[in-house]
Amino acid sequence: MAKTKNLRWWVATTIFLATTINYIDRQALSVAAPVIREDLNLTNTQYGWIVSGFLLAYAIMQMVSGRVIDTIGTKKGFSIAVIWWSVANMLHAFGRGVMSLGFFRFLLGIGEAANYPSAMKAISEWFPKEERSKAVGILNMGPGLGAIIAPPLMAWLILDFGWKTAFVVTGVIGFLWLALWRWVYYEPENHPRITQEELTLIKAGQEKDIRTEKLPWLSYFKFREVWGVTLARFVSDGAFYFFVFWLPSWLADEKGFSLMEIGMFAWIPFLLSDIGSFTGGWLGELLMKKGISLNTARKSIIWVGAILVIPVLGCLFIESAYWAIALISFSLFATQFKQASLFTLPIDLFGKKDAASVWGISGSAGSFGAMLFTPIIGWLVDTISYAPVFVIVAFLHVISAIVVIIFIPKIQRIN
């Protein structure tokens, strides 16, 4: 069989596409929200609870799915997850109110929770440590691209075919990806198309596993570093989800955007988030190749990104919708610039045997934080305005960076 050069980057591209599809399905509801709220007579608070149904399942299942992926393997686990979430997304077409939509969102969260643990395990298997932040940066462009594609795609489908058909069509995309995944992915040692040079490069750049077995699940919580990553995600993930789930509603409620205008403009901030993710990942690799330590490289990027989120407060003081979109775009650039390093910490700290489990724990905490934040957003919007929400979002990433400094004095392999 013919060999393929740089096969690891084909793997990175494939998991990036999965994350893109994941976020198209996730974002579909937020784009359709103004139409669904009117059709089903839902309040902002009720919409917040529907979103929380997704985040509850996503939070619980990231812990579970991370362990499952470490047990059954990346290829099989990712396949099952994509089938599950694609079917769950299509079921939204049968939503009739808060309970049914909340239930279907819960099902979606169960499947989508395996995306990042699977992807991070694949990166831990396929990449030397110097390249991991770039690989994570590419992976983390998926949410941005998904959010770029979802507004115009959903707007077109809703306007021409109705919101129910839109969910069915977007759900089908996952099955197309599944065929690609089954063809592309094997572990490096067993891949029929990998070159010996690339296999040697991967092995030489990975830390050797001291243990042959995974740690018992509860033992992860003995490490302060696990608490650091977990609490940092708990604090900050809700800030990103605010824009994922509420930006179309904010544009409609505060700036008077129509569904067509949402489709035309709501993708722009997520384009900048993709650029931020790639930039943060690329810079992490560059700093390490320049001789900067892993610890300094990761923490510097986390802090710079956290501070650059703060100017989003300007949205409270400007009337122009387009300048507000520009500020939100800059904020999401900074957010994903930071997350490219923060998301890499579990595989910096632990070997590939534990990568999915540790990432699942931290991702679960992030989703729990977002789940708690989302109904608060709905209540604040219904009773006060979006203003206090923007204030909270502006500073959550700084708090997250402080948590990393306190709990992880030095980023290094600990087992």
C-alpha cells in the first residue's frame, strides 16, 4: 500500500472536521432560536433551560465518555459518538415545547460529549509534544468554522424549508464524516499508510509512559494540576458558550437583526475565533522551538488571551451593531487564542493512556459551569438586560488564568 507523508496532519484535519460538524449541530438551535421561540411561544428563560439540558448531558458524559474512549479506543469511540449525536440532532424536528426540545438537547449532549476527549486522545497518540498545541489549535478551529457555517446554512434552510427540516439536513452531515473517519484513522503503529520516518518522529517526540495501565478514575483528583485545569474550565467555558448560544438572540433582541441579517453577520466573530485558535496553537509551538519552556509558553498565551477578552465591555457603550460585532470578534479571537493552550494542558500533564479521561473531567467541569451560567443569562436578560452578562463574560477568562497560576505552579509531565 502506498505511504502518505505527514499523515498526522491528515488525522488532525479529520478530527477538525468532526468538531466543525459537532458545532454546526450545536449551533443549529441558537440560529433557529428566534424563529422557534416565536413558533412555540418560548421565553428567554425557557430557552435558557433548553440549552441547559444540552449542557447537563454534555457535562456528565464528558467524564464518562473520556473513560470509555480510553477503554475502547479512539476509532470505535468516535464512530459511536458521531452516530449518536447526528440522530439526536435530527430528532429536534419533532420538538413541540420546552420538555421535548430539552430532552432532545439532552440526547445531543450525550453524543457530542465524546468529541473532544476522542480528539485529544487522537492528538496524544499522533503528535510529538512540540506540535500538540498547533494540533489542538487546528482542532479548536472546528467550533469557529461550525459557527461560521451554521448561521447562513440554517437561515437558508429555515427560510426555504422550515426549521424542522433544517435540523434533519444538518444531522445527516455526520454520517458523511463517519465514512472518512473509518478510512483515515488507525493508531500510528498500526496505520497501513504511515511512513517509517513519521512514525519515528512521533515516537521520539512523545514522553515514555511509565505505567502500562490507566490510573483509577478517582485517583486523578489527587493531583492539584487536575483541579487546576478543571476549575479553570469551570470558570471560563460559559463565556464562550454565551456567544455560541446567545449571539443570534442578542442581535435580534438588541440590534433588531432579521433572520437573514443574522445569517449574514453572526458567523464573523467565529471566523476570528478560528484565527485566534490557530494563532495561539502556532505561537505555542514557535515559543517552544525557540527554547521557551513548556510552562512559560502555555501560561504566557493563557494570560495574553485572557486580558484581551476584556474590551468586549465596549459593546455596552456603542450603538453600532457592526462595531459591536467587531468587538465580539476580537473577544472570541482572544478566547480561542487562550484556549489553544488551556485545552492542551491535560495531554501535557498526563500520558496518552489517561489523556481522554483527564480531558473529559476538565471538559465536564467547563460544561457544568456553562450549564449553571446559561439559565442565569436567560433570567438576567428577561429581568434586567444583556449588560450584566457582558460584564461577567469580560472577566471570566482572567479568573480562569489566575486559577491556572495557583493550582499549576509548573506545567510538566507528572506521571
